Amino acid sequence: MLTKYHIPERWLGHANSHHWSARADRLQSASGILLGMFLLAHLHFESSIMLGKEAFYKVVQVLEGGWFSASGHGYPLLTQLFSVFILLVVILHAAMALRRFPAQLGQWRALRSHLHLIKHRDSHAWFWQLATGFILFFLVPMHLVTMIANPEIGPNMSAYRVWHDNTWLLYILLLPAVVIHAMIGLYRVAVKWGLSFNRTGLRKIAKLLIIYLIVLGLGSLVTYMLLGNELSLPLQPFVPG
């Protein structure tokens, strides 16, 4: 004989809350994929500075629509608008991610105990994504607001900003945090949505990408610093020969 039990609705949660949670998960994953793909492209575009000022100048002109301007110098407004768009995506992604962020001391203690007791690689990966996400909450808006306020990009102007405005201090913290956060995030999205069930292989790819992208970004940053140190003042925009 079967016995029916009535479970109070407060234990089950309202149906609408489950629908909202599912939508929030999809928004978090979609915005995370978009930001991760942007980071991959951004670091490679920036690395063109290691090929010389003229190479970086050409990349900037293509990205700013130089082909469509009479002067060939492109439209810095495009950089400004795209920076605003990325900032909005970052805000959306952060808002969705904050649902899972430990907000109380007891939750942090429980998380610490969980990490010590259960030696699970995905749990530790999630912790590092949480820690880097907290750092990025402050660093990413600083970087994007700078680009919105001063969208002028070029070999000399970018090198001046990095060296003489000391933004290398920001980038040296931002680079490892954003790379680790993004690559772990892409790994977790792939596992969560069943894009691949080979966790070991995905973890290896994520680690290789983290090392590769940090080295690539550091190479670009050092190049900017060297070029900035060699600049003659007052600053003149780079003009290809």
C-alpha cells in the first residue's frame, strides 16, 4: 500500500524560481562564451605589437574600419562603442554569476571544508574561478572605462598609456586573472552542457591555453613597456613609413 506525503511548497521552491534559475544559467553560459571568445581574439590582436609598430597599426585600422574612412585612420568611436558593449556583457555575466557567490561567513567556511575534505579537481577549478571572478569584478571595469574615456589606439598611444600612465600595473594583475577565469569558465561550460565528456582532455587543453595566453599577453605587455620607455615626448601618433 502506497502512502502519499504532502511536501510543503517552501521546500520545493516555486516553479517560476526554477524557470528563472534555468534562464539565468543559460545567460551566464552564453555571456561567458562570448567573453571567452573575445578574450582569445583580443590577446592575439594585441600580440601583433610584437611584430612591430606597423603590424599593430594595420590591425588597429582594420578593427576600426580604416577601409571605410577617407583618411584610412579608421573610427575610434567603434572602439568606444564596442567597449561599452563588452562592459554591458560583463555586467550581465557578473549579475548572473553572483547568484552562486558565497555571501556569508558560514558559506565560506563550508566551502573551505568542502575543498579540504573532497579532493575533486572540478571543485578546486570552481574555487579558482570564484577567486579570479572577484578580482575581475574590480579590474575589468577599470580597463573598459579607460577605453571608453580614451578610445584612441595606436602603437605610440598604447605604449604611452602602458608605460607613462603606469597601466602596466593594472594589466599585470588583470592578465592572469582574466585568462584563468575565462579558460576555466569555458571548460566548465563544455562539461555542464554536454559538449564533451572527456574531462581529463578538456582540463589539459584549458591548462595549455592558460599557459599559452599568459605568455602571449606578457610578451605583448613587455613590448609595450619597452616601446613606451623609448618614446619621445611630447607624444606624436605613429605614422607608417
